[in-house]
Amino acid sequence: MGAIPTFGSVAIDCPDPAALAGFYRSVLDLAEPEIAPDGHWATLRIPAGGRLEFQRVPGYRAPEWPSQDVPQQAHLDLDVTDLEAAHQRVLDLGAKLLDDSPDTFRVYADPAGHPFCLCAC
């Protein structure tokens, strides 16, 4: 026990925690999410440690990328070794391509509108 914290989780606001957790479960090939009995929270456990969590927010508004009218505030960078294969996989799972102009990464929106990147950097 010490004064230095360890990583716990990242929590993402969304309208449907179970659905968004299911999307990222598929993208990251993780175990089924843990869903709170009231459906307002979902948790994905990362085998290497930590959690990706999703919380229901009434009146949720998706970020508008790249505009800052509704800012993204945070986004996930997901590392890949085969950008083309990963690109098609996330599209098949429900992601929307936002920007494919960079050579080493692409920007997508998840089904709730949060930006995330696939990075082959």
C-alpha cells in the first residue's frame, strides 16, 4: 500500500450502457460485460488490469467531431497491427468512420457517437 495510485477505470457517458459495453466487448474481444441490475452501469474488465465502464446519462448528447459545439472531452486510442483489417472489423460492428486521412491512424465514432482511434503508429 502506498501513495501512488494504480489505474482503475475509464467511465464513458452514454444513453445505453449495455449496448455500448457490448460494442467495445466485441471490438476488444473481451468477456461479457457486467451490467448493473438497474441497467445504469456496465463494466468491461481488461485482462491486463483496469476496467472500461459505461454510465447512463439522461439527455445524453453525442460529441460532435471535429466541431467543439459538443466537445469530445476524451477519446480512446486502440492499437492495431493491421489497420485495414481492424478498420473493416469496427465498421462491421457498428462504428462510423470520421477521418481516414492520416496514414497511421483513423478516427471513428462508436454507436453512441464517442470518437475513438485505431492506431497503427
